Amino acid sequence: MNYNLFNTIIFSGIVYGFIFCATIALNKKYNFSSLIYLFLTILSLSLSNLQYWLMDVGIYEIPDVLYIQFELLIIPFFYLFMIRYLLIKKIRFEFLYFIPFFLGMLYQIWSVSFDITKKLIITLNRVVEISTIIYNIILIIVLFKEILRYEKNKDSKNINVPTKWIFQSLIIGIILIIIWMTSTLVLKTQVASSNNIYYPLWIGISILVLFLGTRAMIELDIISERKRIRKTKNENLQNSTDFYTQKTSYNTYQDIINEILNSKLYLRPTISLSSVAEEFGMSSNYISQLFGKHSEIGFNEYINVLRVEEAKKMLRNKAFRNYTTVAIGLESGFNSKSTFFSVFKKHTGITPSKFKNTLES
């Protein structure tokens, strides 16, 4: 047996991955269709490390014919998860993303079944590993582009989710690919063949499993709450338009105000002076002048006032008492927790949490 600190850390990541998968599978709260791919992503990461851990510790030497190339499943599963999670587009023929995996497995069976020289096997294995790395890099680049496009096209019809943690996950993935390339193409040619050169990669995978599992649970909990908030709002809350709207005879200004209130444009995280101007076929400067003439506050401040009032309205309502302030803030139109907290405190003098606590006391 070859137990050491490194493979103990690796084993901890494997156990956490299996616990996460069990939680997702057994908890009815996580009933998102995209979760099957997150489940498979973390399961593949964990099983990949488990294969190497069993061989490194010396418990079981997996025959070449039974070895599964999970490295060709991880990025495709994560890619499909993110596309569904962000509702970017519908993907047909999802099996096409796994063709490299099936080709890799066929090559593996072929290389084991036929009498091939060791030199040729080493060369072919190197080609397969390089091809695998290139394929994963291509998928990561495509996913980066899809996320950037998603950020540009956010709207209020769907629940817009934060993408920062996704970028962080991809960066960790890129770092792991660099470590993988270094271990495979550089270190393995300079030092004697040993599992030790792969410890940084396997530990990195454990870190990725921990990060993905933790952040995904947090974000999925918030999305679940936001969905329930929207359902409750539709059932129990009446539209209200008595927020800081000043009486004015100027029809254009009033039309803009009515549209913002009646269509609840302030709930759009991406609303801006320019987007409203484009919607009304006017210039941004003209609408800014209208607010300067007929309102005591500017456009951006007006939108924030409406959002704060929306949040206060939900915080006061007992139907939303069990939801987190973060979910309520995001459902009020703010695009981040920090912005919500700072704007809310500016207009009320206290944080959303304190406001909520004063109502409960």
C-alpha cells in the first residue's frame, strides 16, 4: 500500500464528489433538467481520480481494456450543463460531443487487442493525449464565447444567473489542462515514469470538484428560491405603481414612467438609459432632460428607488419571509448582491438583513 498525504487529499475530493452526486440525486429540491449534466460532470471527475487513486495506492491495477477515459467526458458534460443552465440555446444531437470519447475507447480496445510494438503504442498514446487536450481547449473556448453572448443578451423574462463562478470554474479547468500538458509532454519525458508527476493534476481535480460542488449548491439554492419567489409574487402580490411617480402634464415623460412601471422594466438587471431610449425611439440625452425637468431624481436613481421598493415590499410580505435577502435582491432587478446591499442601505439607512430582522422582531 502506498498511502501518503497527497493521495489522502485526492481521496477526500473523491468522497466529496460522490456525496455531492448523492445529494443532487436524492434531493427533490434540485429538479432542474440541466443538473443531470452537472451530476455527470462531477461524477466523471470523481471516477477519473478514483481510477488513478486505486492504482497509485496499489489497491487495484486497472487493466488497460477496462480503463475509462473520463477526461473525454468531463468538459463535454460541463459544456452541456452550462448551455442548459443558462438557457442559451437548444442543442440537438448531444451525443456528437462524445464522439471523441467513443473513438478513444475504440482505440484503447484496439491497442490492447492487437500485437503492437511498445514504441508505436507510446507514440499513439501521445497523439491521443494531445488530441484530447486540444478537444477540451476548443470546448472551453466555445463555452467562454457562449457565456459572453449570454451576458450581452440578458432579459427579465428568464432568471438571469451570475456567471462569475462559471468563469472561475473554466479558469481552474484551463490551469488543470496546463498541468496535464506539462506532466504529459514535459515531465514524463524527463523523469522516470511515476505517478508522482500527476499529483498536482489529481489534487487540482479534487479542488475543482470541491469548488464546483460548493458554488453550484449555493447558486442552485438561490435560483430555486427565485423561482418560488416569482411564483408567490404572481399568486399573492398586486401590481403597485405608487413609487415616487410625480404628476406631470408632459405626456412623453408620463408615457415613459407608465411603461417602466406597468411593464416592470426596472426588474431587468440590464435596463439602462440607452436601452429605454432605444425602446421609445428617442435619444438618451432627451430622456435624461425629461427626468431632470419633471423629476427630483435622475433615471438611474429612479430605477434604483423602484427596485428598493420592490425589495421592501417582498421583505414585508410574510410569503417571502423564508427566502434569503440575496434571492429577493436579485428578483428586484439588482444584478449582484453587493449592488443590492449598497443601494438598499443608501435609501433606507440599514442593510436588507437588518430591515428584515426589524420586521420579524
